[in-house]
Amino acid sequence: EITDFRSEALWSMVPYMKGACFYGEVAEVIGEGVLDEVIRDFYAEHREGAASMEEMIERIRERAGPEERAQVDRLVEEWLLSLECPENYEERCCFGERSCGG
């Protein structure tokens, strides 16, 4: 059986949007400046090779405070480790000029 990647739901924009929403909410939890530093340092560290999602999550957790860590863990579960978007994703995730929720 051949998979038509153009119509297969797994190959939609959803995984990319979920990642972007995850980072947006992490920025709200730990601060945009801290997240920018984490991303900059992470990419500098892995410039010559590959890295895993788990490694990035661990770097974020290392820079988060104790209460923030629990919030980051919740966001990881909701956005990255589930196949579906969170129920209220339209309210939580907004990009650019588009209004949230429609």
C-alpha cells in the first residue's frame, strides 16, 4: 500500500503548528528572553550534528524554576506527546494577525 502524503493527516501542518504553539506557551511560562537564550545555546551546541526533542525539552527544563518546570512538563504532554491538539487550542494558540478562536 502506498501512502499519499498530500492527503495523509499525519503529514499535515498540525505537527508544525503544535510545536510553534508549544514554544509560544513556554515563552509565557519562562519568559521570551530566557527561551531565546535556550534556543540560541541549543543550536550553537548542536550546530554540527543532530539533536532530539527530548534534549531540547531538558534544556528548557534546566532553565525553568521549580514551579515553571511543572508547567513546562504539562505543556510537553499537551502539545508534543499527544496526537491531538488540546481541546482549547484555538484559544491558546494565535499567530500574527489572525485572531485566536476563528
